Amino acid sequence: MKNLELIQRFFFYFKPYTGLFLLDLFCAGLTTLCEIVLPLIVRYITDTAAEDISLLTVEAILRCGLIYIALRVVDSAAAYFMTSVGHYTGARVETDMRRDLFGHLQQLSFSYFSHTKVGQIMARITSDLFEITEFAHHCPEEFFIAAIKGITAFVIIAQMNLLLAVVIFAALPVMLVVASHFNHKMRQGWKVSRQQVGEINAQVEDSLLGICVVKSFTNEAYEEHKFAEGNQLFLKMKKRIYTSMAGLTCTTRSFDGLMYIVVVMLGAFLMTKGKISSGDFVSALLYVSMLLTTIRRLVDYAEQFQKGTTGIERFFEIMDAPLEIKDAPDAKELKNVQGDIQFQHVRFSYPDEPETPVLQDITLHVRAGENVALVGPSGAGKTTLCNLIPRFYETTGGTILIDGQDIRGLTLKSLRSNIGMVQQDVYLFAGSVAENIIYGRPGASMEQVIEAAKKANAHDFIMALPNGYETYIGERGVRLSGGQKQRLSIARAFLKNPPIMILDEATSALDNESERVIQASLEQLSQGRTTFTIAHRLTTIERADQILVLTEQGIAEYGTHAELLAKKGIYYALYNA
């Protein structure tokens, strides 16, 4: 995206703070008064002294001093406002953008996260947005101040001598063209470096979350080597950026010297011809100094500008990511769920592999309250089939109905709030035991949490923890065993108490004794609910109402445990194996 397009989109976030923003720019304008007026005071004193030194009275000098002091008071008050309220306004813009970014991330489908590293997203939601805050506060002020100083200086110098003004300002377009060349290189460099920061974040996260694996294979040196490679690549990128920045600095310094010597020589020549006074000459030098100082500040902020625009671009790259799965305009609430589920000629392929079908022509009717088990080889699509019910992915073809209603015509919130899941890969949040269980139904009472834990056979081990239900379990529950984590996940599902349950290898991490206890609890949980159970341990599904044998070609066999054994087909072979 071009800078103008980015800034236009970015200023949408300034709309709620338009008043503060305009007041901030007004204060920025006030801070220029001292710099604009000082050369005029010097001009007045110099010309008065040159004309008749007796006219330069103490009263006149004090009057000039008092005017400047008054302006300096105004300047200090305006600068205070810019530093406090101006920065706070920028922080509020950052907060709003982070809110929208996080909200949009929550709406994106699984397919987006399967192709995007979490470290990249973290870089955009933290460091990128910080750079945007600095950009939001400083860059409008600096460009506004530069415009005021430039226009004012041109008008005043033009009144002194038009030729002098034209010569001074003729060099500025050339400087801007050269500066834009280096700025373009800097922006490209910052974008690539931001990408690399995300890669470093992703690598650090991956290494630290897998620290047990790293240590068990004694691969600390290997991880350090990988990190060093990424770190050195980042250094090379920064070197290219700073090379462009050095070119920009060199250009502006060269123009600085050129403009100074031109003003000095041309001004001296015009004084010899009587075209300008000595006061005009001195004030023109001061205005040129003011202009060059402003340009140097803009050059200094060029880095901030490029960081900011790069951050804005990366922000909108996520915000522009389409919501593949969202509510239809006329979506209805799913109410009074019975749990009757139908798959009608359902097909599915992942978006990035449309020519490789995962599910083909699945037709299935699960009546309300039935317990259906899915078995078959890995990769046959068992988990994928279940993930289509809460619309974690959108079907490629066909229709899924719940109680006769197409799930695409239901609101996602009402659909998913009626479906509970216990997955093979348990995810627990950093926090206490109680906080992780209560995630199944925010606002539940402690008594309900304890009851859910008892049903999941988790209460006893929880009470044995140092602080019981208030025990901190670490990131992803690292302080718990696999079986304990699984039981907390099951307790969370008990607390949610949905009419439809999906159990994806729910007892896979449990020992035999715990499995028997939990299996009884799961059978109790399944009573009166529509339940899909994915299992590799076939002994856990012998009591299922239906067992579906899923292969890459679709549903190969279905029936009860006894019926499938009698057929002596795929299920019979799996069971005996």
C-alpha cells in the first residue's frame, strides 16, 4: 500500500479524538512562535542600531525581551500539553487498534492460523503497535510544525527580498526528491526487518514451549545455533536500513552547507547593492538555520515515519484477512437443541489443497441422544468430520443439519455454545485450576466447578495440590501430568453441559485405572446427549449406538460393535489387531 492510502485508513482511528488531535496540532503551532518571532526581534534590534543607536532604548530592549518571555511561557504550556495529552491520545489510538486487531484475530478461521506463526502475530500486536503510537503522536506534529515554519519563513524572507527567498527554497524540492529515494529503501528495509522480528519471536516461543524436548535430546547448542542465524540475519537487515539512513543524513548535511554558503554569499552581495539591510541579512540567516534544524528533525523522524507506516501496513494486512467463516446476514439463534444431526453428501478439502479431498460424499444421520463412535486409520478425516459440526471449517460441498436447520444459517455463537469438545491435544490456560475449569461456563459458581471436577474424577488430585483449586498450573498446564490435564479438560466439558458432545481421544492420556473411571463418567455425560467419540482404543466404544469405520474413501462400514464383528471386515481386523 502507498503511504497516502495507509495514512488515510489510519486516520479513521483518530476520528473519536478529532478534538484532541486538532488541539494538539494547535499547540504544536504555538511552539513555533518563539522560533518565528526571534529572528524578527533580532532584525528589529539590528536595523534600529544600524539606523541610529540612540533609538535602541532600554525600554525598547526590555519590550522585546518581555515579548519573547511571554511567548516562551506560551511555548512551554503548549509543549507540556503535547507531551502529556498528545502522547496519551496516541496511546488511546494504539489501544483501539490493538482491541480491533485482537477482535479480528478471534474471528479468523483455523485455516489462517495454520499458515501464520504466533510469533509473527505477537510482533504485530505489541512492537508494531508501539511504533504506530509514536508515529501517531510525533509525525503529524512534526510535519505540521515544518509546514508552518516553511511557509512563514518563505513569506517573511520574500518580503525582505524575493530573489533570496526563491534561491533558498529552490533547493528544497531537490532535497525532498533525494530524501524520498532513501525513505523508500528504509521502508522496505523496516518491513523486512519487522518480518524477521516476528520470525525470531516465533523461534523463541517454539524453543521455550518445547524446552523439555530440547533438553531431552540435549539440543541446546542446536537451538542456540538456529537463534544465532536468525539474529545475525536481523543484524544484516538493520545494517541495510542504517546504510540508507546514512545516505539520507549525508544528503541533508550536504544541502545544509550548500544553503548556508548560498545565503551568506548572496546576502552579502545583496547588501553591497543596498537590496537588503543588515537586519534582513541576519534574520534571513536565522530563518535558514530554523529551516535546516526543522529539516534535520524531519530526517530524524524519517526513521520513526518509516517504522510507523510499516507497522500500519502490517496492521492492515491482518485486518484485511477475510473472515472465511462468519454469520450469514439472516442467521438465526439455535435454540431448544435436541441434537439430531444429518450429513448430506458432505465433501471437504482444505483451502490450500482444494484438489486433495479429505472427506468425500459423507451421508450420515445421527439421531438425538445417540452415541456415535468414529474409528479408522490416521488421516481418514475423523477429527475433520467432527470439526465441521461447530463450523471450525466450512464444508466444500453438501449440507450439515442440526434439528433440521442448516448450520450455515445459524449464528456461530449459538451453534458453538451448544457443542462441547474434549480434544486429544489438551490446552490449558496459564492460571489456576478453577479458572481453567470455569472456562467451560464463565460465571459458574465454585460449587458447580467442584461438582464438574468430581464427575471427571479430578477432585481428589486437585485437593492434593498445594492450593487446591487455586493452584497455579503454569503455561499450558506444565505443572500437571498428561492425565491430570486431560481430566481438567473433561471437567470443563462437564461444566459446559452442552446437548452435543465431541470426544476426540478424550481418554488417550489416562492410565488404565483412570481410564475406567473416566469412561464411566463419559458414559454418564453421554446420556441424553448426541455424542461423537473418536477413539483408537476400540474397547472404549463397545457400547456406542453406532460405530462408523472411516477410510479415505468415506464411510466403509457402520453398525453396532456386535454387528461389525460379525461382518469380519475392516472393524473386525482393527479390533483383533
